[in-house]
Amino acid sequence: MKTKLSFLFFLQIISFQLFAQDIDVKKGIVTVDKNNVFKIEEADKKTYKISNLEGSVSFFVSQSYQMIRTVNGDENFNILTLSPTLNGEKYLISFDTKDIKLSFSLEKYLARIIYLKTGLFTNNTLSEEKVTAFFKTPRPEIEEIKQAEAAYKLIHDKFLTENYTIDGKKILKDGKEIGSYNVSTEKVGTYNYITYYIRDVNKNQLLQYQKGYQKGKLFDGQEFKFSFETNRNEVDEILLLLEKYLSFGYNVTDDIANQNNEKIQARIDNFKGINFSKGYVIDENNIKIEGLLYIEWESQQQGSIADLDKPGSILKVRHTNDKGKDRIDMFKASKNLTFCLENGNCYKGFKSHIISPAVYYKEIYKGEKVSLYKNGNPEEKGMYLCKPNETQGISLIDSEKLQSKLTEYFKDCPNFSITSYDLNNEESIMKMVVDYNKCVK
């Protein structure tokens, strides 16, 4: 209950910060914190007349949206059109909606936009001086939109001259194959989360994009935001993503290393993980899938927003499917899956805490009765015990309850005393595991 109350209090604080001023409309009078400030009345179906309380200052306003293609994808601009007279000359401004309280009433919604976004008020009064000054400067277009369209046009024109096309899942330039793409879909409840991958002809991943989250990541770890209209087809979306990739100054070549980019080399030099090594994974259906395994223990992108994939939580396997086609599939540690490398090292997914993401742990001791695992990232702490028929096992994070948990966990071994071992010492924990595996019932 305490947690729920704290969360509700947090929401109330946020709501107060966002909508600190109570803006309402009653019989055409707009009130701010219950003080009368200005008037709003319907002029036609989509246009409203705004005036001060005395009626000596007035103008007309309507609200609309414009979707344009930008370097960040399809962006929706909120537009306010103001006119000194009904159907008069148009003066346009754009605005964001982050601090505007929604309303089913267009009248109330427009009143809030007018008060918060136009800058035409002084001391809660519609300023005649500011209104007059506003209509002295023609605004037939919005500079933000104009600049966004110009920036995208430079990228798009260059893209068109290079003649990229899609044939099946192949990416062609001037009719020659230079790469490929594939799409994976994960169903969560009733929603399908779609992820796109763009690769060069050697199957090196150049770009990953999660459509539902509108977030992408380049091969060098750089993240970006991007959005699509809902009605675009798959080929158009891939071409737009390819265009976005090229806008970062990279090329789609047959080998990432050939691009001689400092960031690429730094990523290779600093890489901590498994970089497409031979091995296999046992999937959720207990099917063994062999291929080249890839996982990062540490993200190479510093000071960014949260990674699309939590380091150590996602295994990627490049393999040939039943139809003979190459593909890369992702396997989440949260599914308690196991994967092994050709050198014999094996890993299993565990979730150490209810609020922590599951990550892969390396098997450091394999026993007939219980095995011991250590966090796959050598820079992070964390150990796990897991018996052969278990999926989740038991975390060895020291706590007041750990000794009692382990006493119960090892209860099938007579006279096995947990207090004989130091649960903060790896060597002692290893001895505990070895002793338990030797124990005879």
C-alpha cells in the first residue's frame, strides 16, 4: 500500500507541474485559476473568435495538423492559424502539446492553446500591443517546417541519385546487390512489436530499428529516433530507414571494416562480448539452433538514453533456417534460455531481482545436483545456483533471507550447514557447491 500511495503522490506532483494553471471555459468566458481573462466564441465550424473581456481587441483562430517527412521520419506539426478578420490573411505558428491539458471540447482545448502558446497575454490580459505587433509581421508559413523540409530534401535528393531499390529482401544499388534486410515480430499480448534489420552482403548488421518504440541503433552503438506513418508498406519503410542510415555519413558496403571509420575501429577495439562465434542456443521449444552467436556485455554507446537491448540480455544468432535462408534471430535471457560456444563455455538467462532485467550468466561449475553461474559481464557481480530441472534457480545476492533460502534449497543433504560458508566470497561459494554435489543422501 505504501508503494501505491507514493506512486499516486508522484503522479499528482507531475500533474500539478504540467497543469499548474486551471484553464476553463464557461459560457464563452475563459477563466485561468477561476479568474476571467478573455472570451472565445465559435465563428464557424472550425474557427473561433478570440477577444478581450471588453471586446476591444479581437482576432480569429483555427487549429490544424501537418504531417511532413523529416530527417527523423514522419513528424506531425501542430499549427495554429490566426487572422485579424474572419477568412482574412493567415498568420501561422506551430506549438507543442506537452503542457496542454486535453479536452473533448475543442473550445476548451483552443482556449488553453491560445493562453499558453501565443504569447499574446500580459498580466492575464489579452494585450492590444502584442496583438497589434503580431499582425504587423506576415507569417504565411512556419519557419520550423520550412527548415525541416529543406534539411530532408538535401538527404532525399542525394538518396534518389544513388538509385537504391529493394528486390525481395535484397538491397540493390544501380541494380547490384549491396545488402539485405529482415523483419522480426514479437507478440506481447495483443500487440506485435516489429524490429527491422539492415545488413551488408556479408550479413554484418548496419542498423536495427524497433518500430513500436520509434527507436533505432547503428552498428557503432549510436542511437536515433525515427517515426513512420502507419499506412506505409514494408518496402517504403526499409527505403526510408536506408536513407536515414546514409544520412549519418556511412555507406552500405560489403564489409563494415572497409569504411575505415574511427568510431567503427574504436568499437571493434573496445568490444566486450561474444562477436559472432560458433555455438548453439536451446530455444523455448527445446530446439537446438546452431550458428554464429553475438552478445554484448557492455554497451559501446556512452552517455545515451537507455540501450534498445540491455547489455547481456539479448543473444543474436546468425543461422540458416529450414528453408535454406540466412537470418539473425534474437533470444532473450528473460526466457531462461541456454546457449553454448564451440569452446565449451555455456550461459543461461537469469533474473536476479524483480526490478532488474534478466541477463545471461556464465556456467563456471557444472554439477550433477547443482551448477554455479556467474554474471556474463566480468565487470558486474552476481552469481546463481541452478539445479538440472529448474529454470530460474536461486540468486546469491547477499540478504538477510539468503541463508534460510539456501538451507531450504539444500535440505535434501543431511547435516549440510550453510553457516560454514562465506556467502560474500566466491571461493567459499564454489566450495559450497562442490560439497553439495558430493553430498550423499
